[in-house]
Amino acid sequence: MAEQRKAYVQADLLIIPLIVLLFMGIFSFHFALLVGDWDYWVDWRDRRWWPLVTPLALTVLPGVFGYLLWDKLRLPLGASLTILCLTLAAWISRYLNFHLFADFPMNFVWPSTYIGLGLIIDCLLLLTRSFFWTGLFGGFAFGLLVYPLNWPLLAPFQVPVELHGTMLTVADLMGYEYIRTAIPEYVRIIEESTLRTFGEAVTPLTAVFAGFLNIMNYWFWLWIGYLGAKAIWIRKIV
């Protein structure tokens, strides 16, 4: 029994770090492809596209692995664990690649915080024990709270400053001072739309719209997790 216990402990010490590294790599690569520059630079975290694109891309792995962990192990940890792995990978990548290698200051490339969104999903799943109610309320809150959750971190960069007679934000000034290759500035200026006619209430409208979209998005990826966990018996090989 002692030898078996020792073998189990050694296996856990080997497998768990490998799983964490796997989740870190998968989620970091997936998030970089779908969100990318909107989360890399502080001046790209705008009020219109960043709060909309981010929750739709961020829900994929919490939905898939959340279903697997709950269905097979009854552990409401899928969203928290996957987003925590993404956060660890993001901090390591920003510090090593963007700060040390490319010499960008860390307050220009710091990763956003999303751990609270994962906690909301997992807590609702634990309390309701229902993917329907978790998707309805948790999925909506997941899309709604991306910008408010990060607002205390973003607020200092939205302070207006004057440069050569032109008023701009601290984030814009940093973006002009730290030039990034292959990123034309006309792509960064994306808040030109009729959405601004609603009293310039861009962020609340975007957050509510992202919340409604994310309900269906969360349910869809739960269904993908269901298909991945479904056992299929092969009756005939040839």
C-alpha cells in the first residue's frame, strides 16, 4: 500500500504540471489568435470591440472543459482553472517576450484580468447544478462584466493629457511613443460608428450585447464538450 501510494503521488506530481502546461499553451495560443492585439496593448482596449470580442473567445475552453469536469468528476472548476492557466501564460509571455525581449514597459502590455469571470461561472454551476441556468445568468454576466472588471486597471490610462496642443489619453500617448511594427494606426482607430450617436454610451451597449451573445456562445461550447465526452461504441470496424 505504501508503494502504491508513493506511485500515485509521483504520477500526480508528473501529470498535473503537464496538464497545467498543456492548458496554458492551448488557451494562450487560442486567445492570441482570436483576441490578439486587443489584449496585448493598453491603447487597444477600447470601449467597443475589446469588450465584445474578448468574452466570445474567452468562453470556449471554460465551456468545453467545464462540461467535462462537471459531467465526469462533478467538479465546478472548468472556467476558473482554464482562465487561471491563461492568466499565468499571459504574464509569463508579456514579461519575457514583450518586456525583456522587445523592451515594452509592463504597464503598456499588462494582461487583463478575467479570473473573476471564471469564478462567476463555476459558482453558478455549483449553486444551480444546471448548465441551462449557468449559461443564462453566468454566460450573460461573463460578457457583461469584462469591461467593468478591468476598469480599475484601465482608468489611469484614460486620463486626458495635452501634447502639442492636441488632447489625447495616456494610453494613446503611450501608443504613439512606443511604435509597433506591422500595426498601422488607422486600424487602431476603430470607434468611428453610428453607435456613438447613442449619447456616446458605447460601453454599456457593447457590454449588454456581448452578454446576450455569450449566452448562446456558452451553450454552444457546452454542446461541443458534450460531444467530446460522449461514448460511442463501434459496432463494425470494416
